[in-house]
Amino acid sequence: MASEARSTRTAELFRDGLTREFRNLWHHPFISAADQLAVMGNRAVATFTQHAAAIELLLTAGVVIDPVDYTPPLTFTPHEDGTITIP
């Protein structure tokens, strides 16, 4: 039972980190999402893809995540060069 509790706690910490960074990108008080995406450059699409895979892993494992914590609040456009823009 202790290992199950540890596993659950690890998944919750992983979820908390993902949701914290998601909020930081989309709801930062001083830096717009567009500016952060510009800094990410051609790593943006890979980062979004990895984030989506991590969320899917947690949801599949039964970890509860509010959709507001993984659904982007703005429309974005991924580009073949790996960048993402917000129209």
C-alpha cells in the first residue's frame, strides 16, 4: 500500500508541475503567451507535443486534472519549422 501511495503522490506532483507551467505560459502576469512562444522558437511544437503526451499519460492513469489546466485558452497555430504563433 505504501508504494501505491508513493506512486499516486508522484503522479500528483507531475500533474502539479505540468499545470503550473501551463498556467505560467498562458496566464503569466507580465509576459504574454505570444512573447513566450517567440522565445521558445522552433522548440515550441515539440514542447506542446510532449506536454500533451504527458497529460494523456496522467489522464489514462486516472489522475484527475481539470480541463482548464490543459486546454489552451487561445487559438494557436503550429508551424512546420517548430514554431507556434497566436493569431
